[in-house]
Amino acid sequence: MKFQEQFVQSVCFYFKEEGKVWLQKLPEIIRYCEQKWSLKMEDPYHLSINYVAPAKLESGKEVVVKLCIPGADFLDELESLRLCNHQGMVKVNAFDKEKGIIILEKLSPGHTLATVENDELACREAGLVMKKLSIPAPSHTRLQTTAVREKLLRDTVMQNVDGYGPLSSHVLRTSLSLFTKLNQSIAQYKLLHGDFHHYNVLASEDTDWVAIDPKGLLGETEYDLIQFLLNKLPEKDVYEVTQKRVDIFTKDLNLDKERLLLWGYCHTVLATSWTVEGDNYDKRFYQMIEIFEKLYLKTYGREIGQYAR
């Protein structure tokens, strides 16, 4: 089988030798799926690091098959999908933990929230999905808390004492301090999507908008919305658009605006650090660090760093 070139490159880049071995086994895994669940897989979608393709069961019902490299990330996603139990999340029909397989309902027409041009409407629809997803964290689960994201940032700070890419040492230290203070003051943990944004919310005729591809995390809803705020930004008036988005989410979901802005700052620093590669980085993410600073100053009359101290 010939796989998409970018897919092969991404799998090998992120998973190294494990990825190469998995790619060699992939044709065999596809055949296993077709035999075990009596389905016929069709050409895959545009792929990133997982093999995802539509398929038809013998009954004629359409499903989506997602094949992942078995491991912690796959198990976290599966756990999150099962805990949500189809509440604002795509439904799981079947799975195989050992082989990294999930059989999902197929969402039709299947277009993403990114296709909604009216930004205010997109925010309100996203808020409705988030309401369904925002359930109390279970007492027993393999999912980790947002402290795991703090650790990722701490590792970056420790390894780059003079700064990292466009991120100065001051910005890195401030964001790490914020991460620590916010994590230590969470009042109630909830089940989070972990990567909630326009492209991970799809339309379905039967269940309205639902989320897909959760990372699986525990924390505050305020944190879970930050990745949405970093996506689908306009070429101009980014400050005004972000301010409007924050106001909509704060009101519709009854959130703590201060914590939302503080999470916005520290997660955006982390998200920017993920994109640093030599002299290159995601400038759309980077610009949002200053925007969260300005919004916080305007709203609370003090610098964001004062809270971090």
C-alpha cells in the first residue's frame, strides 16, 4: 500500500523507529479491521499522525476507522471518548486496545466549525458543545491533570534558561509561575477535551455539533477553551475578536474571566514553544501572548506578571 507522503513523514518524525515499524504493520492492521468487523475501508482522509478512513459495514452502515500507534496517547483518547459517553462527543462503536483501533460513528455532513464564517455564531455553537463535554472528573481514571502541561513547560524553561525561539526567559518564567499557581488553585476538576478548537468540532444531522479527537485531560473548563481562542483568527482586529470571544464564553458558560485570561497567557506560551523549530515558530500563536496581556491589563488594571509573583 502507498500512503500519503506527509503522513509517513509525520509518523516517522514524531514516533521515530516505533513509527516506522507501525507503518510497516499498517496494511496488516487494515486487513485485520476489515475481517474482524466485516467492513470495507475506503480511501483515507487527509492524514496527520493517525490513519483515519471511512468504511462501510456489511449492513451498509457507514463508520469511521481510526488507527493509532498503541500507547499512552491512544489510551487517553479512548478513555476520554468512553467517559463522555456520546455527550457532545463522537460515539465509539468498537475498539481494540492492543492494536490501537477505534471504530467511530460517521458524522454527516461532517463539516467542521471552521466553515462557519460568523465568528460569534461559531463561538456560541462551540460553547454549547463545551457545556455537554464539561462533566465532573471521575474519581478513578488514567487521565492526567493539567499539571502534565505545566511539567512540559517546566522542562522547556529548564532547558532554555536564556529563552526559547521568540520567547524570552522572562516570558517563560512568568508563564510557568502562572501555570503553577493556577493548577494549585483549581476548585473543581472536570473532564477536558484537551485539544478543543474549530477543526475538532464537526456537524452531524442527528446530534448537531460534536467534538472529535480528544486528548483527554482533567482540569478547568477555562483552560480547555484556550486552544479554540488561538484558532481561526482574522488577519486584522485580532484583539477585538479575542475580546469578543472571551466575553461570549465567559457569559454563556458562566466562567471565571480572570482565570480564562491567565490560562490564555500561560497556555499560549506553551503552545508557541511547541511550534519552535530553529528560527521558525507560529506567529499567530505568538501574537496572542501580548493580546492576553493587554486584555488582562484592561480588565483588571494590573500587569499579568503581578499575579504570577
